[in-house]
Amino acid sequence: YRLAARHSRETQSSLPFELQFPIHDIIKIDGATNEIVIRATIRMDYQFEFLH
């Protein structure tokens, strides 16, 4: 499963990052609302640069 974000409105800057994580269990899938409940483990490696 993959999530990607390209823009953050709060800081008015582009913060590209990508999350990849394995799904351990799909707990519930609701076809009416396209809601998926999953259990997963996420490890984040991130690096911030503060520009003054």
C-alpha cells in the first residue's frame, strides 16, 4: 500500500514524501462508503531542511 503527499497548505511549501508499508490485516471493507480499515506497521525515514 502506498501513500504520497505532494503539497502542504499549512506551510505553503512543497514537501514531497512517500510512505510504503505492508498491510498485516484488512479488518473491514465497506463498499458503500469505500471505507477500508487496515492494520499496518509504518516506519518513517524523514529529513527536514529549515530555510531561513
